[in-house]
Amino acid sequence: MRYIVIAVVLVFSGLSSAWADAPDTLWTRTFGGVSYEWPWYVDETSDSGYIITGWTRSTAGGDADIYIVRLNQDGSLAWDTTYGEQESDDVAGSVKETEDGNLIVAAYGTGLYGYEFANFRLMKLTPLGNILWDQNYDYDTTTDYGVDVCQTLDGGYIMVGYSYYYSESQQDYDWGINIVRTDALGQKLNHVLWDIPGIQHLNRVIPTADSGAIAVGTAGAIYIVKIDKNGNIAWSKGYGGHGAGWGIVQLADGGYMAFGDREYNPPQYEDFWLLRLNSNGDTLWTKRYQNPSTDLGYGLDQTKDGGFVMTGEMYRNAGMDPTDFYIIRTNANGDTLWTKTIGGDNYERSYCIKQTSDGGYIIAGRTDSYGAGLDDFYIVKLEPDEFSDVDVVETMAPASFSLSPNYPNPFNPGTTIEYTLARRAQVTIEIFNIIGQRVRILVDETKSAGSYRTAWDGRDDAGWSVSTGVYLYRFQADDAVQTRKMLLVK
């Protein structure tokens, strides 16, 4: 459970003199009005700026509106805007840049759709925040809370969250997992409400290399659901103790790293918990990061050297004082490299962290110590790490992406190339003939973590059709390189 801690524990043995120094804070920004603002998600955009979303109650009627803030690279404000209706609550759980450079927002709205309390809401925006389309999804007469969305290999979307519904099989009301699969325009293709006993929530979802997705949440403990390419549930698994899952990444070997918090042997306090899983969701190892009071974990990202960075909140002074941002940086094995707390005299809580293209970190949370109102968006930019974990780099750098065989192969006249990025990276895909001459540049840009596809039409950079033969396609993401062969037959 999540509660304010008043007990004091005097011994903490988790510190190590071998840890590196945590990076310094480069800048901080607050955004908000006289009431409450709560950010859920931050990501770096292709122009090296940042996009943040959540909700604000600094509105004329005091109801919640979706609140999106876009920053330049130096943290200055590019624009901010709200989306919502009067006498209704509109709350966003995430915003992400899509393959075409636009933005996709996972949210829910209340009071907009008849007598149901809330519906999933999925919005696609231009880079300036203008609405391209705005869809809502309801499963019968349920109350549906949309939390996160990812873009899949086919350009469509998988959106996850949870619903409050009446279960005919249980003859009672319950909370259950809700999954929506859409096409690229947000038109619903599939809708799954999983009717099983007990409370289940999904909090985060990422695309997987098989054109599906994987989501993490809670069913009393950390809970993971594998979603196939049609939006159906392929498998689900829970992982020990009371807790909640909020972060997941897919690794190059097809396995996963999941993150959240877990309560050990109640009434002990919650601790950060990191889980290494294989492709079937079986546990390979776990790590507990223990402090003298409650720590709640929310955000996870894989770093460029194959390690991980986690964020959440820590109660100061063994639970006697309010919470700070709490960040832990690890190597690929989950061993702590450094920790950092950020905060003022009152409460600060962090919900999302991403490593940025300069090697630093961007963190989104809320502050009660700074800003204009009761709670404000609190955005923190950290400088790059000051250490180099050579062993991790050597073993993990090639494991930061996956490049799939092109299809069809042989082909005429065109073929498709799919690839997955475990982290944000500068990506180049080039076509060469068999004697090493470059024929075509297909991709040359910075992309966020996710799954992508690109097509080659059998033409060179000048637009001329190339001849029958064997060609090589070379994929580079940062320092990692992979090359495959394909055959054009006319």
C-alpha cells in the first residue's frame, strides 16, 4: 500500500564507497497556475527539445484539463496548451513523438460521452499542438481510464489502461485491464476488457519487435501483459508481494526489464524493485534497492551503455520528512552506480525519467516547494554521467537495437526493413551494392525508442531503378552497427 511513513529505521547498509558521483543538475523549470498540476510523462523530441504532459486544475471551473508543455533544448518554453471541456475532467497519462514527427496523447475524459463516467481518449497532434484527430473509446457502459499508448510497427497504436465495470461472471463490480488496438488514424480495430477476479491496472506500454506490445501494471503485485499484434492478450504474469509496476523496456535478446516498487513482508516499507525477465516473462533475476523508509518507483529507461536509470520518490529522514525525487543509476546487472535526491522543504515526486541524446537525463515530476501554485510541473535536467563503465559498454552496446530481415526477400520492386530501438539514438540505414558502393540513404535522423519500419523501392538516390543483384543494408544506431543481405530479382 502507499502511505506516509512515521516509523524510523536507523540502519541502512546499501551505500558503497565505490559508487560514482551523481551528475549535477543543469537546470530546473516549473509550470503551473494557482491550483494543482501533475505531470505523468516526459520524452525528448527529434529536435532535441522535450514534451511533457499531465493535467492542470488551474482552470476557470477548477475541473482538470489535459496540460501539455513543449520545451526547447535549453529548457525554455516553446509552447504550452490545454485540452478539455467545461464541467468535465480530462487527464493525460503520456505523450510521445510518432514516426511522422507528430505527437500521440493517451488520456481519458469524463462527462463528455453521455452517462458513463469516463472514456479512453486518444489524440494525435501536430508538433505545435494542433489537433489532427481526437478519438474516444468505450467498452459498453464501463468507466475507462486511458493511461498510455505506443505506436506499433504497422503505424497503428495500442492503448492501455483500466476500467470499472460490472462482471457478469462474477456478479459484481470490479477493476480490470482495458486494451484498445487502432489503425494509424485512431479507428478502433480491437477492444479487450479482461474479466478476471481481482483488481488489475495497466500503467505503461511499449512496442515489441513482433509488431505487438508489452504492458506493465499491477494486480496487487507487479503485473505484466504481453499483447499480440491484433491487440489480444498473449500471456500475463504477476511477480511476488504487494506492489505496482510502472516501467518496462525490451532488451535486444527479446527479454525485458521491468520496474516498480514492492512491499516486503508487510508492514515493511516499499522499495524500488528491478526485474530481469526472459522473452516469456520468466524471472531471471531481481534487485531490491532498500532504504529506511518508503520509496515508490515510477520511471525506467535503458541507458546508452546498456544500464538502467530509475526514478520515483523517497521519504527523507527515515520517513519523518516529505518526499524528494529519488534517482538510481545502475549497470546492466542492476548494480548501483550512483543515486541522487532532488527536492526542497516540501513534497517533490518524480514520475518519468529518460536519458537524453547528450548523455544526461530529463525528469518530470511535481513540486510543492517551488512554482506558482499548490503543485506544479517540476522538470529537471541532469548533466551527463561522469564515469565510463567499460565492461558494460563492451558487452551491451551491440544489444541496444534489433534489425529484422527485410521482407519480402527476394523482392521486386520493393521491400520493407523493420528495426527496434531500445533507446533514443541517431539512426542511419544505407543501401550498398555488392562491391561496396552506396546506392541509397533510407534513414538519417534521430529517433526515440520504439519499433519502426522503412521501405526501399529499388531505386538509388537519383531516382533510377537499380539492377538485379545482391544488396546490403547497413543499420547504425549510435555506435552499434549491423548489416544484412537482400536480393533484388527482376
